[in-house]
Amino acid sequence: MTSEAGPTEVGSVPAGEPLTGRFPGWRVVAGCFFVLLINAGLAFYGLAVYLNAFSNEQGWALGSISFAVTIFFVIGGLVGLWVAQLIARYDVRIIIIIGAVIAGGSLAVIGQVEAQWQMYLAYAVFAVGYAFAGLVPTTTVVTRWFHVKRGVALSVASTGLSVGGIVVTPFAKRLIDDNGLAATTPWLGLFFAVTIVPVAWFLIRPDPASDGWEPDGIRLERGAAPALARGIPYAEAVSSKFYKMVTYGFVLALGSQVGGIQQLVKLVEGRTDESTAQFAIAVLAATSVLARLIGGRLVSIVPMTKLTVVLAALQAVSLAGIGVAQATWLIFASIVLFGMTVGNLLMLQPLLIAERFGVVDYPKIFGRSQAIAIAGVAGGPLLIGWLYDVFGSYQWPYVITAGLCLTGTFVIAQAGPATVPADA
């Protein structure tokens, strides 16, 4: 069954009010793109840089440092459930701005820690800000503004994740390599806050109805209320086979992906040098950008679940390749293949949820799915770090992670189609 959300008073357009101006939906997408660019560059991809710096400067065991990353993703996932509830009650811009301030403040003090427990605490607070200004609020906004063009809109907005890895993360790594963690993170934290706050306030709009629009750029007539939003109720959605298979499959797929990303800088630096490791992250992110833009168009042509399965299988191959490769050209060939899957899989999780269950309860449904998937996202870096301490190299950790990714691929394949026929 589907549920319908009725219009609120703010959603109707008063009679006599001129309906002029351009559709602001793509401006909203641009705002979400920039928010994710900063968030990913200094948090998602940036964590790999901080991990490497803590290992080099403090000499702490990789397993203990990786546990901080685990804390980060666990807290971020749990807070995402709270964010999903707040979005239904408050202006999403306020939520993103609060997140930017919290994340910026915690990032500023990460480089000042002198004990491991302080590092864990700083990462926990950082995770709260990361969740408030992360995928749950930004993808919710995009799914409100676009229905027919949702795949393209989400691909453009989520490309900010990869561009952050290209533009922001290498810049942060260079500053840390040259000046040290303690001297650099206060400036990175300030940069996080002062760039996101004005962009979130002036570019992002909470929903189209409040501005007199229907999704995808259809103008509301004067005095008309927006169409009723449709979707599967939360309780029905989370009990379905599709939801369970997608969610549990992404636990393994995203866990292996994030684990591979977080350890990539240290792996490449150990087999080559610092500048090559910095270039490796840029190559990963750049490939992710190009592949995601192509993937955003493929989702309207290729069955979404089948596309996800193919990409997850390719990710397993790429992780195994990174693990065993010693020659620089083979390392980068595997990284390029990895990048082709990274951006698209991150985009496909919210797309699968929105396509199958609609927009009414999307924040809660996706927030819960992401929170469960965090078990893998948080465990991936910890697992590879622990396996590295056991084996003394990255070969077996990455090969084992590839096997877990293949298991996730099989689970997702059992979900069935994302688009259900109208008479189903």
C-alpha cells in the first residue's frame, strides 16, 4: 500500500501572487554538491589522511587508530537516525549549518590530541557534525525537489563527494605533510565551517512546495496546493525483503569500500612514496566523478538492482587487485576500477530506497538503512587495520575484504527489482 502526505499551509501558493522566477531545484543540487564536497574532502576521504598522520607522528598501532575511524562511522550512523527525525520538523538548512559548526570545531582540535582516548572523543564529536551535514539531509532535499530526474540530480549532488577527494583532500594532506597535524587541523576546521554555512543558507531550499513549485520544475498554479506526496509507509518498507537485502548487502559492500579507501593512502605510500599516495586519492576521486555522472544516466536505462550487483562485483575485483599489486601501474589500474564503483555505489543506496519506497518516509527509511550499513562502514577500516597488524602487510587484508564484498554482492542480487509495476 502507499501513503499520501497532505499539503501544509506553507505549501500552497496564495491567489494573486505572481508565479515568476526560475526553478531553484538545480541551485539546491549545487548547494548539496558543495556541502558534500567539503564534508567528504575533510571527513570521508580526509580520515585516511589523518589516520596516516597519526601513525607517522604518534607511532600508534594502526589497529588502535583504525578504531577511531570505527567510532566515527558508528556515531555518524546512529546520529543519522536522529537527523532523519529532525528533518521532518525543522528547516534542513539549520540542521546542515549546525553540523558544519560541530564538525569544524571538532576537526580543529583533532590535531591537538595527546592520548588515544582524546582522539576517540574528538572523532565521536566530529561524527555528529558529519551526520548533520551529510548524506541523509542532502539526499532528502534532492529527492524532494526531483522525482522524474532524481537519478541525474542525485548523481550531480553526490559527485561532490568525489570532487572533495580530488580538490580538498590532497590539499589537506599537503598541508599536514608540510606543517604537521597540530598546526593544520585548526585551519581545516575553520575552513569546514565558514564555507558550508553560507552555501547551505543561501542555496539550499527545504522543499519545492514552500517556493510554489512541484518537483522537477512544474509551477504550482495560483491558489493551488501541491500534489500529495506518495510512498510506502515506514513500517511496511523496513519489513520488506527488498529493504532487508539491499540494506544487509550494503553493510558488506560499503564496509569493504570504506575500509579500502581509509587504508589506501598508507598502502600506496608504503609501496611507492608520499606524492604518489597523494595522487592515488585524487585518481580514485576523479574516476569516481566521471563514473558517477555516467551512472546517473544509466539508472534510467539499466535495471537499478542489476547495475548495483555488477558494480559491487567489480569493486570486489578491484580490492583484490589493490591488495596483490606491487607494480605502480597495476596499483593505479586497480584504483581506477575501484573509483568506478565507489561513487556509484554511494549514489545507488539512496536511489534504490527512493525508487522502491517513494518520498513520504524516505528520511526515516534511508536513515535506518544507512545506520545499519554503518556496521560495515565502521567495521571495514577496523578489520583491515587489525588484519594489517596480524599479517604485517596489506595483501591479505584487501583480499579478505574483497571476499566480503562478493558476499554482499550476492545478498543484493536477492533483493529483486527496484521499480515495481503499477499493478503489483
